[in-house]
Amino acid sequence: MLSIDLTGKRAFVAGVGDDRGYGWAIVRALVQAGAAVRVGTWPPMLNIFTKSLERGKFDLSLPGGGKIEFEKIHPMDATFDVPEDVPEEIREDKRYRELSGYTIQEVADTLRDELGDGCLDILVHALANGPEVRKPLVDTSRAGYLAAVSVSAYSMVSLVQRFGPLMREGGSAVSLTYLAGERVVPGYGGGMSSAKAALESDTRTLAYEAGRRWGLRVNTISAGPLASRAAKAIGTIDRMVDYYRANSALPDVNTAEDVGNVAAFLCSPLSAAITGETLHVDMGYHIMGMPAEDQLGGG
Ligand code: NAD
């Protein structure tokens, strides 16, 4: 029987801070397939995330038995590559001052110290942030634009650069993108559309460069809408979910589980010849050139 078997593999999933987002769904699928999983959690979310886990607030059960267990939860802020990048006000912030080792390089170093070289098979980037996401691009400040691109796109370059040397042969890296990187989605502003376009372009270039350097595959999943914490910040997510359901090629909207399963496939040997790809997991919404609901309305 052909199945996704990640037994003996280790994954690092950056961008898990609750049980509502794509990162969590990807963790679930990877653990279900047998992988050991470490996560990187944004320091402002760390306390509430670990407390919620301790208090049993999340459903950790897996279909067919077993439950989600994390090998380790690392604090990680994808804005910073090395300790020298962290400004004083962040260092002293109450959500950061008890923590150490949360820059991307330090997290990679911690993995190397604890597990040695060649300790990782799977790298997942499931994070984004655009402080001005509610502003149209035309009204976005330079600082807002650069912050969106820094956290949401450059962070993937930095992760591959710094975690690449830890990856075993046959490794796979996956990020999450959105259709607004290739088509106009009103409301997805603040430079977030630019960040997703950069992420998709970088997926191709990184696939070549990291493929030649470490044998690493790099792909991105262009996911349909999900009412995650981050998406709620945009403000229109519930309407988008309904719109997708009404207008996709398949008359439905994807679930977080759909995306988790495709991520597990992209991280498995079954996809060994796929790299540099932007793979849409959106019930075929992206192929439509006209809203289906108009056609339905017209009989
Ligand atoms: P989410 O809120 O579950 O995930 C975003 C995560 O990013 C959070 O855990 C947050 O703490 C983390 N984060 C923010 N800034 C960070 C930083 N500086 N350093 C480290 N972590 C940071 O929401 P989500 O919607 O599941 O987002 C996951 C990915 O999926 C993002 O790349 C997002 O753009 C993408 N995506 C989401 C949708 C959607 O509709 N929800 C659609 C397509 C793509």
C-alpha cells in the first residue's frame, strides 16, 4: 500500500501559536505520518500557547489513535536573524526579557547543539505578519511594507540559509503563500501581496540553490482562506470563506486538514521530484476567470 510514512524524520515548523492555523494542521499531519516535530513560536504567543497546551485547551488526538506531542517548543522571532539584530526595546519587553536564543540563527544553533548536524528532514514556514495589512498598498508606508516583506518573505530565505546545513539528504522545505501574490485581492494590503509574490519567486530560486547545495527541495502551498488568528486580523475572512465556497471549481472551501495533508505529501519521498512549485490547495478557486455565482444566478 502506498502511504505517507515519515517515521524516523524530524520536522521544524515555524509559526505555531494556537490550534487554529495552518501551522497546527501541518504539525498534526506530520505527526500522524510518524515525524518527530519541533515548533518555533513567536515570543508574544509563547506563554498563552504553552499554558493552553498544559491546560488541555487543544484537541491533541489523532485519527486512528495516538496524540500530538511536541519534541520541543522553541521561542522564535522571524524578524531577527542574529542577536545583534534585536533592538533594546524588544530585549526589554516583558514578553521577551525572560527568553533567550529566539533569533533564527540561535534556534538553528540550539538544534545543532542538542541534536547534532544532520538532525532535520523537514522545514516548514507557516508565519506571516504585515502591520499595515488593512491599508491598501497605495497607502502603505515604507516601514510597513518592509516589515511585511521582512517577516513574511525574507524569513524563509533566512530559515533555509541557517537550517539548510542541518538538513539530511532528501530534505524538504515548505512555506505557505496566498493567491494575492499573483492576482489582485482587495483588502490584502500593507505589502502582504508583495511579500507573497517575493515568497513564491524565492521558492523557485531557493529550490535551485538549496537543491544544488544540500539536496533540499523547496515548495510553497498557495492555500485558500482559513479563519485563523492572523486571517481574522485582515477583517474580511468570513466573507472570503463564503465567496470561495460559492465560486471555486469544486463547490467547497478547503480545510486546514487539506493543507496539512498536502504539506505532509510535499515533505515525503512521494514528492521526491517536485521542487520550486507553488501548489494551490484551494478547491480550484485560482483557475476561475469569472465568479461561478453569477453563472448560477443567471440560470
Ligand atoms: P496563524 O495565525 O495560525 O499563523 C501565523 C503565525 O505567524 C502565528 O503563529 C504568529 O504567531 C506567527 N508570527 C507572526 N509574526 C511572527 C514573527 N515575527 N516571528 C515568528 N512567528 C511570527 O495564521 P495562518 O493564517 O494559519 O498563517 C500561516 C501561514 O498561512 C501564513 O504564511 C499565511 O500568510 C498563510 N496563509 C493563510 C491563509 C488564510 O486564509 N489563513 C491563506 C493562505 C496562506
